[in-house]
Amino acid sequence: MSDIGVTVKKNEDFSEWYTEVILKSGLADYAPIKGCMIIREDAYAMWEKIQEVLNKKIRETGHRNVYFPMFIPEGFLKQESAHFAGFVPEVAWVTHGGDTPLEEKLAVRPTSETIMYATFAKWIRSWRDLPLKINQWCNIVRWETKATKLFLRTREFLWQEGHTAHATSEEAEKEIMYVLSEYRDIMENYLAIPVLVGLKSESEKFAGALYTTALEAIMPDGKALQMGTSHNLGQNFAKVFDINFIGEDEKEHKVWQTSWGITTRLIGAVVMVHGDDKGLVLPPKIAPVQVVIVPIPYKGADPNAIKSKAKEIADKLRAKGITVVLDDRDEYTPGWKFNQWELKGVPVRIEIGPRDLKQQQVTVARRDTYQKTAVKEEEAICAVETLLVEIQHNLFAKARISLEEKTTTVQSYHDFKKVLTEKGGFIKAAWCGNSICEKKIKDETGTTIRVKPFEKEEPATTCVYCKEKAKETVYFARSY
Ligand code: 86X
């Protein structure tokens, strides 16, 4: 048991637990390059599920997938120096082809605005070419200098980047809100992770944007995690890259743009939020395996009777579109298999033993609560379908309670700091809107404004820091 199962308790050393769960469940492995990781089969399957869901949504609304080169000529990034200056230390460069130095060095894309928007300028001529709505699934390289962490911060990661150009500001705004709501649907109804949605403050927004919106979740250690972002770029890039169109009014205009993205860090969030001391706990809607069937053989009886019953049930579940593994390997004991599939977070386990066979029933165990029930064979398929839905809901409900527990409203800076040391999480406080206060709070506590919620609640009172009149209520937190 010792080195197969998880040895660290989630609430004793969260960070160690996280790494151990990922490595032992086989989601990922370290790569022989510092700061890089190997995304293994099960994690990649989850990423494909996220792709499938988002692709379906955005295709229905007229977005198309594309692929741009991963190499960006230095000149492109320089054109846009105002926004990229701060990022330069993170850029990885290709300088040689074989032994020959390149005439112009090439950045390995840290994001694709510049190469895409230089091309938009060529593609867009008239209002008839708008809106232009594209999306790219690709890898991204950012040469992190901070400590890396599996899924959350690696020097290479996978993402999607959506980029749109519109004739009007209103259309761009609609796009941003549309993307946010679809992201939210994925996070809450697929990953079962509740999020706060709102605006970033001026100092936290993407420098190239008019404003940045984001979805933020809270992790069990009280740190916030940005789950996705959607920017209103206004005409900032249109000005730099000359993305102009002739309008219906026959005059020349600049386009209005948006960009938005989610990354493989979402998988890290799923591990953190739902996992337990035995390993992963995967929401059924993104689990690569939703049901595992473990036949329990017994001495002195026909193992084939159990195996063929197991096969029959597996086929019936598969016919309902459920992903099933029938683990009838003889070289492992049932107990070993239970541990292994629990480690991998499979939502439902079906056991079929001699007693079950005799009584025409199966034993159903759920991963989220460890509850085990005997179910009549003829009701088994329906019961499992219902159970998968229930587990999905239960995981979300638990995560929502955790978000609520980890959100504290404070009136004073004294309470702010007290809450931060005692439990962390989101700290909801009134703020004057001044970036000087924001900066002081950041320097003194390590927290940043994660989000300024769209839904404005109670009228704000006085700023938690300077005690001047407050402009709004915002959420602070330490973050990944
Ligand atoms: C900001 C902005 C935006 C499309 C998204 O957030 C969603 C998808 N892009 C990305 N950003 C950078 O622009 C950036 C640029 C360079 Cl050169 C870099 F090295 C790192 C960066 N990180 C973030």
C-alpha cells in the first residue's frame, strides 16, 4: 500500500498532497525539462472533454478554429511594446536554424495577439468581413522564473485563445459576456467548481485591454485561482496593427476586439477542489472513466458466470453513452483494484460478487461519499445513470459550501489581516477605488483584488484601508 496509495493527508500538507495525487493517479509526470510537465492519458482525456464542450458552444455561435504558427518574429512583439514590455523576461527565443543564426530571432508564442492581429489587418477590409471570430487550441510557452507547479504554472501549457473583431463596441461587449457565461457553465456544470465573476482592477487587468473580466475560484488552502479570462481590447490593438474596415457608411473605422482563454490549469483546479485522502474525485461529466466494474471471483465457483454478468452490465451502460471499464484482470485482487480506481477518481464502482449474482443484484459504490448500496439487477442501469447526475450535483454543492465558508466580509483592516492569517480565502471588503490603497494592501498582505463582482450588493461604506468613502465592494485573496 505505502508507495502505491496517497500517503499525505489533504488537510495536513496540501501542496504535497496535490503533487502526490497527480503523480500517483497518473494524471501527469515531470518532464526531463525544468518547469515542464507531461500531460498523461487521463488528464489529456479531461482536456479533450473540455475542448469538446467549448468547441460545440462556440461553433454554434459562429466561431471557427484556426492554427497560427508558434513562432513570432521579434518585430511583431516590439510593435506592441507598450503592452508586452512587462512580459519580455518570460519570452523564450529561437535564435538559430541548425548552426546558422536567424536574421530575426523568433519568439515561441507566449500568446498570439501580435501574429494574429497583424494578419487580421490583411483579412479585414469591409464591414462585410465582420465579425471575425476565431479560436485556437495550442501550446503556449512562458519562461516562468517563479516556482512552477503541476498544471497551475508550467513553462509550457495548453490553452485555447479566442480572438474576435467587431464593427461596434456593443458587439464586442456582448461577445465578452457571452464567453464569460459559457466559461462559467463549463466550470460550474462540468468541472463542478463555483466561480466569482467580475472585472479585474486597473492594476490587475491585461495591459492591452480596456478592461479584463475573469472567473475566480477558491482552493481548499484558501488561495484563489483564476480559472479563465475574457478581455475587452477596445481599439487598442486595432490602432497598433491598423485593423481598419470600411463601414456601411463608406467611412473608415477601426475594429473593436476581444480575446479570451482557458488553460490546462483547470485540471489542477479539479484535483484541488474535489480530491480527497484517497486520491482524485472526478466530476462524472469530465471523468475519462465514469464507471468501473469489478467482478469479485470466489473460490470453488465458476468465475465465468460473474464475468459474463459484468460484461452484460458493462454493455448496457455503454449503450447509454456511459464510459465503462470492466476490470476483470486476474492478476490483481479486488481490494487492489478498489484502491487503484479510487486513486484515479472514477465516480462509480460496481462490484459483482457471488452473493450479488445469487440475489440478482449488484453493489454500487460512489466515489464522493464512499456510500455502498445493493441495487436490483434490472434497476442497475437506471440507478447508475441517476447516481452519476447526483454525484455531479453533490460535488458542486460541496464546493459551493466551501466557497461560502471561505468568503468573509470584513469592515476593518484589522479584521482583514486577522481573517487572512486565520483562514485565508476571499475577503470581501469595501474599497475606495484608488490603486494606491490596493498597492499598499498588496505589499502588506500579499493579497490582490481578484474580482470586482458584476452583481453589486449592499451600498459600500468606507474603504477598508484608507477609510475614505468607498466606491465598491471587492474580493481580495492571495492567489496562485
Ligand atoms: C496576456 C492576454 C490574452 C489571449 C488572454 O488572457 C487570453 C487569451 N491572450 C494574455 N499575456 C500576455 O500578453 C503575455 C505576453 C508575453 Cl510576451 C508574455 F511573455 C507573457 C504574457 N502573459 C500574458
